[in-house]
Amino acid sequence: MNLFRSSDFLPPLAERLRPKNLTEFTGQPHLLEEDKPLRNMLDSKFIRSMILWGPPGSGKTTLAGIIANTFDYEFYGISAVSAGVKELREVIGKADISLKHYKKPVILFIDEIHRFNKSQQDLLLHSIEEGSLILIGATTENPSFEINSPILSRVFIFVLNPLSEEDLNKITDRALNMDEILGKKNIILEKEARNALVRYSGSDARIMLNALEIAVNLAKQGGGGEIVLTAKIIEEACLRKSKYDKTGEEHYNTISAFIKSIRGSDPDGAVFWLAKMLDAGEDIKFIARRLIILASEDIGNAEPDALSLAVSCFNAVQVIGMPEARIVLSQATVYLAGCPKSNASYIAIEEALKDTGDFPGVTVPLHLRNAPTKLMKDLDYHKGYKYSHDYKNHFTEQLYLPAELSFRIYYRPQDSGKEKELKARLKLLWGKNKDYGD
């Protein structure tokens, strides 16, 4: 028995409301306003292969459909999640026939194109090159990392921004007024409910519209026929799916914001990004490892204890796990953010590594070599070496670098935290022979 007649079925609100032309489309003014690049391409009827790169719900698939409606070409759409080589070859074959017999290319829209491997992407190259295939690829990931270089050199890259609050409110109003179902109902969306709807959407129009449709179905109809949507109903309707992908672009963006906040001595920003990662289920050991690196790279000898604390944090989170590990990570994060900063150690090793590459032939000076055998002593190994502990303050001047690099200074202590003390001591010991600055 068929419980659902086909005539009763309606697609979800997000699909019903999908714009069919630029007039209905909301957002991306940097691409679609007058004299903007994508708008110019559409107005001039001059289409070339492109990659649409942007977050979920920003309009990539919708734009592909609008482009298809603008040009009198055959249009095929596939998803890289489910399609493979067979589907690609079929479309390529149709493109060859269309160009040969009708002098027209075909448009191929590939959703989540970043999921195609290198060989699958390479199948498209010849058809794009000869013009039989117009590729429109949609991706949430950085094309620089996910799309083959030969493809990138043959396409335009259009970056879509997250939808603004104004954009989302316009889309909400359109749903309430223009949708064939919601537009016929007396729906009252309270101000706090609207704010919650926009906030929980995470700038994703699809999530917002799905939540709005669920909320309408959850709400009870009042005596006057009105449906009042409150903030509480919106919260119940919202599936608060995190936009954080532990293997994707947002993973790298968030850890970058986390590290930069600590480097910039902002514990509040750092804790926020930490919370975002923890809420999304990020590997706590990954976070702790990055704190260890930061402790040396960005704090260094300005606060030597920072490294010890970061290592202790890593050991602690391994032992106790979540949810308690969040407290340890928070403690380490705010401490490192509050520490004085210095990247002198990082710069020192980078410059030294450069010189080891530029001067591959340098060898250890004879006086710094050990001489455990008579032959080595006869060859002047160790000759002239001054044992530091035999001198006042356990120091005496001598050359520790190869002669070719004798004037190099790699480590330049900064005037921050405890490193200021190191700088003063080194200046006292080396005097004018090494310039450690004022």
C-alpha cells in the first residue's frame, strides 16, 4: 500500500525557494553587481569554465543553475560524492558530439569537485582545453590544495563569501511571503526568533530555511489562525550542526586563528577558538601539540617555563581525556597568551639552516674537534681549544663557528621577559665582538 501519493509530495523549503535567476538571488554582490566579474560574464554571454569556492549554503549550486538557464547549452549535474569515471566519460562523450554536430559545448556542474582524485580530474582536461565542456565546479575547500594545477590554470576561480545577516533576513522574508506553502500561512516571526534563526544558521541559507520549515511545523496554530514562532521554537527546530570540518578548510582556518590569538596575546580570542574546536570534536592531542610548538616558536626564552607547561598540558590531556581536558587546555592557552613573546629562537634556527644549505662545504674547526687518537692529535685536532670552566665566569672568547661564517649572529635576544636577562648577559660576555643591539 502506498502511504504517500506523489501529488502530496513537495520538496523542502530550501529547494522550493531556490532562485531561478539573478533577480531572485541574494548575496555575493562582489561577483554579481553591475560590472562585477561573474555578472559581466553572464551579461556578455561569454562563459568559461569556473570553480565556485565558498562555504555551505552560500549559493554555489544555485548560481550553477542560474548560469545553466542563461545559456542555451545542454546541462549536466553530478556529485563527486557518488559519481565516478563512468559518469564523467558519458558526459565527455556527449560534449564531443555536441561540439562536432551542433557547434555548442555542454555545461557540466560537479558538486564537491574536491572529492574527485587526480586521475578523475585529469579526465576533464582535454575537453576543457578544446572547449567542448564548460566546467562549473563547486567546492567548500581551498582549490589551491584540492584541485589539480592543470585544471586551475584553465578555469576562473570565483570566491563566494558567507551570507551576511542582511542577506539571511532577505531570504527569510522571501520564504515567509513568496513560498507556495509558508506564504499562505499567517506566520508571525518574533524579533528574538528571527535573530536566533539567523544566528544558528551559521550563514548557511539551507540550514536556516530547513530550520524555519521545521519550526512552522512545530508551532501550534493560534485561535486567530496565526502561527507564532518564538526563539524557543527556533532553538528546538535548529539542528545545530557545526560548520567545522576536522579534515577540511575550516580545520586549518580555526587552528590558525587559535595560534594567532595566542601569539597576539589575546586570551579571549584564543579561548573562543579553542572552544570552537572542542565543540566540534577536534583531537585534543592535536591542539596540545600545537601549543608545544607555539611555546618555542612564539614565546621561546622570553618565558622558558612556557615550553614545560605546554609539554605538561600534552601529557595531562592524554591521561585524563575529555571533558576534563578542556580545563587543562584552557589553562595552558590563557597562560601562553599572557606570556611575553619572542621568536628569536625560531629565527635563529631558520637562518642557521639557510647557511648550512648555502655553505655545504664548511667543516668543524680543528680546535673544536675531539682528539681521542694519536693521529688526530698529530693532525692538530683539539689544539688551541680553551676549556670554558678554566676561566672567570666560565667564559673566554674563542671562535665557535667555521671561519667562513665567523661573523654570523643567528640568535638575537629580544627585550621581552626573561630573554632580556639573557641579552644583557651575552652582551656583557662578548662585548663588541658580537652585536646584540642596544
